[in-house]
Amino acid sequence: MTGVAEQLKTDALVAETGRDQAPQPAATRSEAPTAVIVEHLTKRFVVGRKKKPVVAVNDVSLTIARGEIYGVLGANGSGKSTLIRLMSTLLTLDEGRVEVFGHDIVRDEMAVKRLINRVSVDAAFFKKLSPHENLTYAARLYGLDARLAKQDAIRILARLGIGEKRLGRPLEQMSRGMQQKVAIARALLTSPVLMLLDEPTTGLDPRSKLEVQSFIEELRDTHDATIVLTTHDLDEAERLCDRIALLNDGRIVEEDTPAGLKAMVAERYGMEPTLESAFMRFTGRSLDEDLEEDEKDDDDE
């Protein structure tokens, strides 16, 4: 990590505990201090003058430990991306509060932004520029040393399967999977202590998906990062997440470890002990179901 990123991590820990702490091994993650606190979070959107506001996130409360990969599993339109945008300060809160490593995201917005980064399913780039040029531009915006940032970017991209020979090619000539890997590398330039990953592997080919998933595990285990991962990929959630929140209509309807959710649905309801069974039972929906379809139908009437 860069010196700036290390100092940011130290500042976060000092703000949280009042003293410096060494990174904790994975074995002690259950005893780790709290990274994120979300209390009674609500967000509404006005969709028309004659319609009631749509409640995208509805009274959500959760706590995430430092070093945890916390999954948010939900169908399309369930509020996953809105929740991530609220936590990343991209949207304002209507009700409730969010705290990141001791910093309130409203009162201490700039401090929070220095500690987090976000990767979305539709990351934006200058498509005419190369990965190297996009990452250099991002490094300057972040106030990073360009030379060190380039070295970090090359190392990260190599780990994700993108060699130096491809760094000069315009992004518009690269596959969506390659572009998503560049987005992850860009987010990691600041060595954030909290990574918000909004469906980072959606649309990737199987090999790229596995490479990104392995890298997410590596981030958690070697860089002491806390990760919030939204997904509708059951296998991905089971592989990566320490705990999973099932989101439906903007509400958390159940939360537990992958093993806990499977055991719960088997013991309580006699269903097959799978995440798919748990999701179907607790939400009453399929992961492929589009929850916005009803609203679109109403618009057509």
C-alpha cells in the first residue's frame, strides 16, 4: 500500500478506538471492531407528481465487522444498489444514519470518502483512453503519486489477468470483463479500508468472474479490507460472504452466515438446505424476477 493509504487506515482506526492497532488475522475477525453501522436507513424517490414516492430502502439496520465480507443478496429492483449509493455518500439519506469507522457519513462526509471506494456494475470511463491513461487520471484526482500509482495499477491488473501489453489499448476496444477489471484496479489505487462492490462480476465470462472473486478474497485476507458485496449470484455469495442479508422490497428479511441461512430453511421449513431455498422462502421471489415490472405496467395503463 502507499504511504497515504496506510495513513488513512491508521486515521480510521484511531478515530474508532483512540489508538493505533495492527491488522487482525482472519481467525479473529469475529472479534474485530465495527467497520460499518447502519441504523433505520430509509430512502424514497419521487417518480411522478401523481404517484406516491417509491421506498427503495426501507428501515434497514445492519452492522459490519472490520475485515468482513458482507453480502447483500436480492432480486433486481430490491434496493441493493440504492443501499450501496447511500453508504458511499452518493445519495442523501431521508431517514436513519450510517457510520463508517466511527465517522458519520453526513457530518464527516469528506473523511468517509477518504476511507471508501466503490465499484459498480456500470463503471464509467473515458472510453477513448487506455487503462493506463484512465488510471493515471484517477490517481491525480485522488492526489496520489503518479509513478507509485502506475506501479500499483500494473500489479493489480496483472493479478486480474491484464498484462502490460494491453494497458495502451483504448478501453472501447476491450471487453466488458476487461473494463470491469480496470474499474476494480482504479478503486484499489487508494487502498480503501471499505470497498463497496455493487455486482462487480455481473456480465463477466466464467474465467474473469473467478479471477475477480479470487481477488476479492485476497483483498480481505491480505489487505485487511472490509467489503460490502451486492450480488444476485448465489454461488458467488456462498463462496465469498461471511454473512448475507436477504433484501426484498428495500427491507432486510433475514440475515445470517451462508451455512446459517441454509440450516434455518432446512430446520424450520423442511426445505432443501441451499441458498436458493433460503432466498425463495424468505423473499417469496426468484432472483431473476424484476421487481420494477409492476411499476412499468402501471405506467403503461
